[in-house]
Amino acid sequence: MDPVSHTVINLIIFVLAIYVGYHVVWTVTPALHTPLMAVTNAISAIVIVGAMLAAALTETGLGKTMGVLAVALAAVNVFGGFLVTRRMLEMFKKKDKKAAPAGDKGNAA
């Protein structure tokens, strides 16, 4: 028997990844949120590929279920991230000024 279980090691890595990820994202300036979203979408796409491989290579039903769940959650994250990124980019577009109506000359009698 191993002195330390692989499950404990994986749990420690998972908790450290959450901690580091939280502090990295928390310190990002607002000007960099759009590029950060784009990178996050790319990482989530890699997670989808990894989850598909993990689901395909497992032999138990629980493993396959968890893999399918990981694929579904990562897909929601990717598509939601693209929607948020698009909305953020639309905020930076210049809006066209509306022309005054033809009947309104600015002078009311």
C-alpha cells in the first residue's frame, strides 16, 4: 500500500488549483477581462478534449458518467464565455448617432 493515497494527492492538487486560480483572476484589472475570457474559453475547450478522453478510457459507469458531466459543464462554460465576450466587445463599439426626425427642426412654435 502507498504511504499516501492517489486520491489525497489529487484532492490536494485540486484545492491548490482553486486557490491559485482564484487569486490570479481576482488581481486582473478590468481592462484585461475580455482577453482573460478568451483565454478561459480556450482552456475550457482543452478541458472538453480531456474530459472526452477520460470518459472514453474509463471502464466503470461512474467514470463515464463523470466524464460526460465534465464535457457538458465545460461546453456550457465555453458557449457562455463566448456570449459574455461578445457582449463585452459590443460595449466598446461606437454607437451611431440617430438623425433628427424630418418634421422636427428644433424650433417648436
